[in-house]
Amino acid sequence: MKNTSKIILIGASTGGPGVIEKLICALPEHFPVPICIVQHFPAELTHSFVSRLQTCTSNRVVESKEGLALEREMVIVAHGGSHLGFARGADGLPRITQLSEGVRSDFVPSVDCMMLSALEVYEPASILAILLSGIGDDGADGMVKIKSLGGFSVCQNEQSSAVFGMPGRAIERGGVCQVLSIEEIAETMIRYAQ
């Protein structure tokens, strides 16, 4: 049986770090739903991004690592150089798994890998998938799958995106429930957690 607890998945590339920071800063203290983030970063930049996010939230911000339990009030940033995936622990609870290979090799970590892996552990209806600014199409297939199975998917609008590649491809493939501004995405996250 798949996990029915809520989870938020955020994917981004070029133009993403500043938007992610705005979203995390906009959330209320002790935001209950775990958030997993794939930002296309080399490994050496992930730690500083985690530190930056920690300055604007009361939630614990950590880099992904093998076996990490997903808990309330947690923000997990994919470690650069390995895919962020999900597995069911011996206790039946969702845990992070670090994948060296995935459905994509052009971006490591990959948004598609995170989203498709989440569907193996979580009920689709418990997933909020968010795709932000970025070049290319990483995340588009994951959004399509999540939406088709009953999850909720939103993407950043073109006006506020530095690069509309990733959100645009997801829209073209029919993988987006709503196209929103940064402020509206933050509001959607807050409503989703209630």
C-alpha cells in the first residue's frame, strides 16, 4: 500500500534558485508538509543553497542522503551529482534514496527522476508537483504522469520565469493543472498543507 501522507515536489533549473527562495520564505513557520527540491546544481553548490534557504524558514533544510526519513517541517534539497528518489523503509515510512542512474542522464539530479520515483511510494493524490523556471524539458514527463494519476501539478507562469522551457514543455504535454505566478504558487502550497 502506498503512503498517503502529503508531499510537495519542486523542480527547477535556470532562474530557479531565487524563485525557490521566495517560495520557502513565503511559507508560514512550522510548515508541516515535507518539501523535496531538485534544482539543477553541481555538487559543490548544493550546500550553500541549503544554508541560504535555512535563513528564511523555521523548518529544517537538509541535503538529500541515503536513508533519510521524510518528516514534517522538513525541506530536502537534492544533492548535486545524484538523483533524489524514494523508497519505503523497513518501518514502512518513506525514505530518501540516492540513485546513481535514472530515467534521465542529461541532468543529475533530475526532476523527472524525483517525480516518477515518488509515484512508486506515494499515492498520486497526496502529491503536489511544482515545476519552475528552467531550460529544456526535465520534469515535463513527471508532471504528465502525476496529473494523469490524480496528483496536482502547477507550473510557474511565463511572465515570472527567467526561462520558460521546463514549464512550457509540461504545458505542451498536458501535464499541468494550473499555471501560476510565484505568489500564487506559494498560496497553493499553504492551502495544500491545511
